[in-house]
Amino acid sequence: MAGIAVAAVAVAGAMAISHLRSEDNETAATSSATVAVDENGLPILNLPKPEQAEKASASEGDCRADRGDQKSGAGAIAAFNFAYYSQRSGEAARAFATPNTSVLPGPELQRVIDTVPLGTSYCIRTIELSHGVYLVDLSLMRPDQPLSRGTQTVTTQEIDGRWYVDVFT
């Protein structure tokens, strides 16, 4: 019985590849540009050597849910979100915001945090748009609910050698 299943999968795979190749041939026939292909009919990509590829910073663009730090704007954003979602502490989150920020005071922020279901996890991606200004993609995974995502622009500020979140828009 297992042999029949393996044979069926092999036949289905061969048919799919054959179908894809016939579509590729039709597309290639209508395209005016020629693309070099290997012995299997697959396109040969002209990619740069790994050392020539542009390298992003280690944290830029990575989805993270770590403790963060105050060594950079991205670190301050991570620290704020860690305090908010992991520690669930309004006071701790507010401590990562500038004194004159529009972020709610700790007790009010705590009331907002308390509305987030227990067991919610998160992940943020930050991309620096300009010095101290970040595009932040927040993914929230609430228990028994589909993933939700939102994007914000977060302005950070360095004060006495430490970075803080300042404005969320």
C-alpha cells in the first residue's frame, strides 16, 4: 500500500513539473528576452558573490522580541515592547520613553496593558528611516486569534547617551 502511495506522489510530481515546464516554454516563446538555462531547463541566475552582496545591520529587519537596550533607537523600541508585552508593566515600559513623550503615564499605560490577553506574544521588525526614526512592524499573536499586524513610525531620542522612545505615529 505504501508503494502505491509513493508511486502516486512520484507520478503527480512528474506531471506538475511537466506542466510547469510547458508553461515556461509558452512564456519563453512569447517573451522577447532570452534567458540562459541549465541542462534541466532552469534559468541560470547571475547573482553577486556573497562577499559582494549588500549586508544589512544585524538587527535591522529581523523580527525580534528580546529585552532590547538603550544603546540605539532600535534597542529602545525593543526594550519598550518587551516591558509592554513580556513584562506587562506600564511603569517599566514608560521608563523607556522620554520625559515629555505622549506615551501615557505608567498607571494609565498599565490599564491599557491589562486589556491585552495573557499569553499574547509579539515580534517587531524595525527599519531605520532616518537618524532616530524607525518604521516598526508589530506582529501580535493573541491566544486563539489570528495573527494581527500593525505598522507605526517611532521617533526615538538620545538623552545623556541613552536612547528612549519619543513619538509613536
